[in-house]
Amino acid sequence: MDLPVDLDARGDRTSAIYRALLDAIRSGRLGVGDRLPPSRSLARDLAVARNTVATAYERLVAEGFLEARVGDGTYVAELAAPAPAPRHPGALDPRPGWTFRPLPVSGETEPPPYDFRVGIPDASLFPFDTWRRLVAAELRGGAHHPGTYAHPAGHPQLRGAIARYLSLGRGVAAEPDDVLVTHGTQQALDLIARVLIEPGDVVAVEDPGYPFARELFASYGARVVPVPVDGDGLVVDAVPDRARLVFTTPSHQFPTGPPLSLARRQALLEFANRHRVAVVEDDYDSEFRFTERPMETLHALDRHGRVVYVGTFSKSLIPALRSGYLVAPRSLRDALLGARQLADGYGAPAEQVALARFVADGMLGRHLRRALRAYAERRELVLDGIARLLPQLEVVPSAAGLHVAALFTTPVDDAAVAATALEHGIAVEALSSYAVSAPVSGLVFGYGATATQAVTPGLERLARLLGTGPATRPPRGRR
Ligand SMILES: Cc1ncc(COP(=O)(O)O)c(C=O)c1O
């Protein structure tokens, strides 16, 4: 197949192939019913790993553009008929190099019966009535000064509540003035990139790692360098000396799971100090911890003002709040506030005060205790199910969060496994879909979205698909 893919473009190779295929489908160059080449042969033509192509196929299958027919091949799906959008000569184009298109997000697809998608908290645990009351109270006439503009740092009440929450819960010593309230992690990363990254700067990211961070830094012109991870988290020795910024998830490496070991934390801070590197600590889901004592954050260990700490309410509450925060060294504070003002002015004050009350009045604490119980039970079921039913998988030890990863003891095409599982109503994610060049083969199981009682049946179904599960019926004559 003649597929023009710009593999030198910024961003990862899977995304480049994904975008090229999507473009071919949308433009009609690939028509409904056309058969795609097997991932192995397209990979050979493009000189990339087979997983890279398979993951791009898997994404397009998940979005309904392609259809995987078991034992046959992959076809352009019916739904994918291109919209008749005639392109006028001279139509506006993004600037050269802007290759970014929306990545698939979980809300776009129907939840499957067995839902192990990653990064989705259980919205049914969120106290919507309380939330509605709190927001409604802040929207009463006179509650605020809606005719004026507000400070880009966020409402002082919320900054105070977050500073106390972080000092008590995470050992992050922050004054209210150190906290900048953001629209989630994503905006925090955007502000950091605006202030720190120049085109061509090297940004080190974990591989496998968080695609939304990778793509964001690349969109500012950074040269994003994937750095391997192992059972102790980011391999600090492999971070290039010339890095300007290192993005890491030390509490719960995303997506493989282990915490960054204490020795690596110290090595990273020492490296950052020696080479004047900024370290972005993404502490996205450490509220859900399944061991006694958490490790100290990089921020708490940092003596030289190198760490920007980023947190979110997307996992501890729900992503739809679009609420997060960053705590930056004082040397960056004004620049970040300026960036926030230029980006979108400031956040919504009524919701910020509602959230401040939710945090300060103990409602967040109550919610977290309840959610932790539910997630702990599901996590146990996932770990138990993998151990009993899926001997070809070995769980990567971790201590926190809303998902676990497991590696195939003998590497297989994990993207194909995930695609087949999805056809059978099981959403589970291929570890390789998060990788740039790391040769990983495994599955990632989220347990935020699934009902507790669906966990074991889902794993049993997956095990049957992979040929290791319990028989549907006990064999005749034996009990
Ligand atoms: C590694 C990581 N960081 C942060 C987030 C949360 O992002 P946001 O706060 O923008 O919703 C996620 C969500 O999946 C994540 O996986």
C-alpha cells in the first residue's frame, strides 16, 4: 500500500501511521470495504516494528474506522465513509509541522460490558448532589463578583485548601501562593511547556509513558526523547545530559506501575541540579494507595528548586471537573501566572470555591476513603484473576493508582490481543500502545470504570479467549 507517512514528524510513530491512515480514509483514498495490508507487511514497508502498525490499526478499530475480521484481516468499516467535504483550493491549513490531531478519548466510545479501560474513575461514587449544592450556592446572585476578572492563580480559598491538602497528604510543603489552579494536568503541562520549552529543546519522557504529555511537549517544538523504565521506574542513567526537562510519574509509573525508587529519586534530583534540568512530577493518582507508607515526593526531596509538582482531581474525583494544580519553584511563579493569563485568563471562580469547600470541609477525604475501599476490592480481584486465570501474564508490582500492568512472559502481539478482546466485549489496553520504542508486550487493566462484580467474569472471558480460562461448562462426568 502506498501510504505517505511522515515518520520524521514530531510525535510518536504509531500516531504518525494512525494519522496517515485516518487521512487516507477521510479523503476516500481508502474506501469502505478496502482490505488493509497485514500489519506485518505494512510494518516491513515502513521499516517500523509490527506493534507500531498494529497499535495504529487497533486505535482505528476502537474508533470504528476499521473493522478487524477474525482470521481474515482488517477492513475499512462501513461507518468510515468519508464526509463529503470538498476542499477549496486555498483553504486554510495549520502551520507546517502542526501534525497534531485529537487523540482518541474514553468518552467517545460506548463502555463495553467488561471495562478495563485505563484512567477512568468510578463516576457513580462521586457525590453529585453535594457537588450541585456547593456550586449552586456559589452561583447565587451576589455570591461573587461575576462582572470582574479574577486572578490567574485561582481563587485564594481553593489555593489555601490545596496547599493544606498537599502538605498533610503528600508532604509537599506549599503556601497558598505557591499553588496555581489549572484545568487539569493537561493545562499545567501546557503552561510549563510555554514557559520552559524552546523549539529543539530536549524533553525526556518515560517509555512507555503518557501520550498526552509526549504530544504536548512535541507540539511546542521539543525534541521528545523516550527514556526506558524498569521495575524501579524511570531509568535515570539513560536521561540525556542535554535534557531541558524531564517528565516523570514517580508514584505510579504510567502505565507500567512501579514507583520510582528512592535511589532513583535522589539520582534524578542530583542529575537535575547538576545539569540545570527542570523535573515535572506528575502525581496523578497517588491518592489511591495500597501500601502503608508512600514514598516522599520528588518535590519534598528537592533542595534546589528543580521540581514542578503537578496534581489533578481527575482521578480522585472525576475528569469532568477539569481541575488540577501545580506547585512550582518561586523562580517560575510569575512566568507561569503570566502564561495562564495569556492561555485562558483564569478558572471559573464559582466552581473553584465549591471545590475549596469540598476539600476543606472533609468531603474529599470522605469520598477518597469510600473510593479507596471500592478500588482496593477491584484491584484484588484483578490481581487474583490474573494469577489464577492468565498464567501467560506477570503482573508488574505497584502500590497505587487505578490500573495494573502485566507483561506477557513470552512476548506476543498485545495490540492484536486487545483488539480481539474488544470484539468480545472486553476493553483492555495494550502496553505497547503507550510505547514509543520500548519493546514491551503486555496488557494494562484499569479498575476504575468496571463494576466490581464484572471483574472476574471479564477476566474469565479474556482467559477463555486466550485459551487458558476455565471451560464454560465442567467436563462431562467430572465435578
Ligand atoms: C499520567 C497521567 N497524568 C495525568 C492524568 C490526568 O490528566 P488531567 O488532569 O488533564 O485530566 C492522567 C489521566 O489519564 C494520566 O494518565
